[in-house]
Amino acid sequence: MMEPISCPSPHRDSRLVRLGHGSGGRMTAELIEEIFLPVLGNEILNQLDDAAIFACDSGQPLAITTDAYVVSPIFFPGGDIGSLACHGTINDLSMRGAQPKYMAASFIIEEGFPLEELKSVVQSFGNACSNALVKVVAADTKVVGRGAADGVFITTTGIGEVIWQPAPAAHRAVPGDLVLVSGDIGRHGMAVMSKREGLDFESTILSDSAPLFEQVRSLMQAGDRSTHCLRDITRGGLAGVVNELAQSSRTGIVLDETSIPVESQVGALCEILGLDPLFVACEGRFVAIVAEQSVERVLSALRQCPGAEGTAVIGRVVDSHPGRVVLQSKIGGERLLDKLSGEQLPRIC
Ligand code: MG
């Protein structure tokens, strides 16, 4: 087996926060385990799922999630920080079998940010929320001096109603299940990078940023109770998500590289920039781990959903190498597919 990819090498011996701590990879996991969980951890937070499920005394289970958006540039092909903040939050709720209902948002704005651009970001956030039938019920603004932020940052909290139980959760994969991806990967990361690197005139790659609840609804209805795990692919890319699912479930996962859909322009831009699409963020794609007997039904339901026509089976859950992901590569070999250690693309969401 070849060594896992671990480039670029992060500064891990420092006593300072590094960009790699925001990667969603191994450094992020260390930060969470060493700084946050020892103080804030409890039986719900410790599950580290996309959204936490809890119930008030009345009994109806709810899902809650929170997130911060710092994408640079703020406007990118196929979206902006406003629509992204909505989609990212409601998608985390959807991944737990919850219907997104309410949103709280806080806007941290840098002095000097053009009001026209702020208006456009807020409009885009509002449109995305109303298209998803999500009500913004609490909001806040803060303005900081020049240089203390970068344009605008948004933090959100989303609340949803859990409508499918048992809810899909990262620990529920079992050997024999199949691994699906809801379409081609890497478009969000490459759309942001093309703009950032000034390559957006040469490429027509649009971010895949999109709300996923309707796709999840079709999948859950078709798959009955056999959808064990759902996770949207964001920072850390497909490789990061699949590793998290293998670790939480204490199972092994084998992926078949040739069946992982990557659009040709995305593949080409990745090559130019020296990136591996398996580690590039999406914002409108998810991984589903489904019991084998339901996969045909789930596949045909998803392929009829707008945006999920390219759903593909890309691998299998196995009982060997628990916690690890093995990639059967295009050229026939096998290699361990680890999480990235540090940061491949900072400020992608
Ligand atoms: Mg997520």
C-alpha cells in the first residue's frame, strides 16, 4: 500500500492556530478533541454528527446545527456567501432526516464593505431560505474595524423537525452496505478556486451549492429504514466524509475510483492546481450508506430528483480494516485513502 496523501505539510508543532486547523481534516479533529470536547462535550455533542438530535419534554425530536461561513471570494460562480450559508446549514439538518424549519443568522461585517454587496448577500440568503421554506427567526449584525474581518462573515444556526427515525447517523454503517454519492464531486471547491486564481474566464465551472432536503426526502421514502448514514460533502471532500463514516461506524470502506463521478473540467482544473478531486469540497452533494437490498430503489428515486441525476454507487462497507478507507485506483492498485492532515483549500465555505 502507498502512503496516504498528506500534502501540504502543516505546521503542527506550533502553539498557534494554523489554517490547517480549519480544514476539516486531521488537524481539525485534533482541535475538537483537545480544546473543545473536554470542556463542552456531552452525550449529544460527542456524536459529532452533522446536526444534533434532541427532544424537549413534549417529545417531538428536533435537530439543531450551527456553522460559520467565511468563504473567499464572497461572490463565486454559481453562488455567494449568502446562499451558501443557507444551503450549508439546512443540508446538515437534512442529513439527520430532519426537515429544516427555522434559522438564526449573525452577520459580522467589516467597516468599508459596500452596502450594495451586503444587500445582495442578504437577498441571496433570504431567497435561499424562502425557497427552502425556512423562516429566519433571529438575526444579529456586528461591524468590526477595517482589517478585523474580511468583507462579511455569517454564522447560522438551523433547527429542523426530525421526520424519519431511526435518523441516519455516522455510526450506523454495517458491513455489506453500499456507498452512494449523489453526483459529481468537487465543483464547489473548483468554482471558488477558479475565481480566486483569476481562472474564471477560462472555466465555466459553477458551484454545486444547493439545498438537499428534497433529494433526502425521495431517498428516505424509497429506502424506507435502510439508509444508515447520510453526510453532505463539504470541507475535506469525499475522502474526508467517507473516513469520518468509517471511523464512527468502526467499519472499513472500499471505494472504486473509476465509479466516482468527476466532471472533466473539474478534473482538468484540479490537475492544473495540483489538487486531488477526492479532497475538494462540494456544497450540494452527499454520501449515503444504504443496505444493499434497497440500493436499486434508492438509486432510481434519486436519479429522478433534480440535481441528483448523477447518483452513483462508489463503494462498499466491509468488516476488514475498521476505521479505514481503501481506494481501488484507476490503474488497478489499492491504497489507503486517509483524511488530509492540514488544509488543501482554505476558506472554501
Ligand atoms: Mg455536514
